[in-house]
Amino acid sequence: MTSRSTTLALGHAPGSPAVRTSWTAALATVVAIAMAAEAAATSWRHIPLRDAVREVDVIVRGEITAREPLDEQHEVLVVQVAAVLKGDGRQNVTIRLVTEQPSFDGAREFKEGDDGIWLIEKMKDRDAYTLSRHPSYTQPAAAAPVIELLVAGKTDAGEAMPQILREADGRARQLALWEVCGPQARAAALPLLLEWAGAPRERDAEIGTNVRGLAIHQLVKACDDDGRGVPPQAMQVLDGVLAREPEKTESAWVVAQACNAASAIAKKHFGFEQAGAGGQFAAQDFYPAELRYFGNPEAMQAAAPRREKARAAVKTLRAWWAERPSDRP
């Protein structure tokens, strides 16, 4: 990464009209070519963070100190670098990131003061970088420990996992659970996974609803890692979640995740063949909250059989587990 600051043309001060004109003219064609393949869309192709980390030239943590228009489709983010996580470079320098303007509803709009981690590509023969608008290439500053592991080629945080999870915010926790939660990390973080998976809905603001769902997902893998000690603990926690009423005392999405996880564990580790007979369930199978159901009796009626099947699956699982007191931890 370049250690130079914002000087763009000899004989002009950074930010002067001459420099800005030179900057715009010089970069317009380059940017168009570099970003031609990236089409704005309301949904993004999934790019695992580990792939994005491997693909880019440079990763920095820093704060946006200014935004400058480049043309109708692009803007320049001026970023004060606090740390370099990948690539050559130094801290406490200013770099420029060229990115597309938000072009659809819901697209993130960067603003001055945004502090984050930027996965960027060096522009050939230019003192600037390109930043993709894809969400994988902009991460929260709290995700630094996860990205440092990925830069080092590690996908298992090991004994560091509990500390990473406790100190991270919601999005960084999701990244940690998705990207670096291998067998050793799951073993180290098992008490926390059990706690978060079974936490009451009132703790969602503290933990994160998506984080709880991912904790449930990792419990299934933890049972596969240790087929003797973990499955009873996981089933006990998931049974507590399934005892709650969807959208009244628990998120319908969390209930669906718990049902799918408990079915998988019951069948694989306890030999309960009826588990999972209804297939995988989604939140709407427990509580049809989508707009298409509101004021639409026909849609509600059409969804009723699936909803009944989902509730029956929970009832069957809980009745089976209640008859196995010897398996409880």
C-alpha cells in the first residue's frame, strides 16, 4: 500500500480546484473499467469473507474523513488509516478509495466519521484504491480479530473464540461464528454457544437475533465434534427454546432454527427416526408474518397445513425428549 498522502498533481495543493479537475479527468476512464463488472443490485451474490480477504491487495482499518464526488456514478472516500491488516503500508496516512455511488434503495451510504475495515484493490499507476460496494468488502472495526485470522490463513479461532465473541458487536459476532468457528473454537466457546442459543428473547438486543441463530447452527456441529457429551446439553437448551410461543415469547426464526437443529441432533445422535420427517422449517412456517398474508384469508388458509406440520414437529420432539430423563445433562 502506498504511504503517500493526498497529493495528486505536482505544483498544486491537495483539494485545490486544479487538483480536483486533474483527479477527475485522470480517474474517470480507469474507474469505469475497474468497476464495470460490478452491477448495483438489490441483492448480492454471496461472497464468503475468507474469499474476499484472499482476493484483495490491501486491507486497512480507518475512518472516513471526507467524501468527494468523482462523477455521476462514483465518489472518493478519504480514509485516515489506523491499522494495516494486509498489504504494504503505514499507519497514520491518508488514502483515497474510489467507489460507486449508492444506486438503489437500501444501499449503504458512506458518511464522514464511519470507522471500519476496508478491503480494497490498488489502482494501477494511481495513488488510489477501488472499493467494491459489495457488503463483504466493508466490515466493522470490531471484526479486526476475525480478519487477522483469515489473513493468516486460519479458519479456526481456537481458544481465542470466547474472547472474540464477547468483545465483538453483533455483526462481528456473526462473522466470527460463520468464518472462524472450527472444531477447536466450538469446543472453547461451547458454554457461550449454549448460553446464547437458549437465551430469552429479551436478550436479543444484547446478543443479536442472528447471532443466536448461528449459535444454534454451531451447536449442531459441536454435537458432531463430540457425539457423547454435547448432544444432551444441546437438546436440553433447544427444548427450552421450543417451549416458547413463536412471535409471542420467542422469534419465529429462532424457533425454526431450534426445531431444525433439534431434529438433526435427535435423529443422528439419539436415533429418533421421526425427527425431521416434516423437512426443514422456516420462520413463516411458525408465524406467517409476511405482507402477503395480511388481510389475505386465502393465503393464510394455504399456509395452514405447513404451520400445523411445523407445530406438530415441535410437539413430537418435546414429547420424545420429555420421555428421556436419563439423557438429560
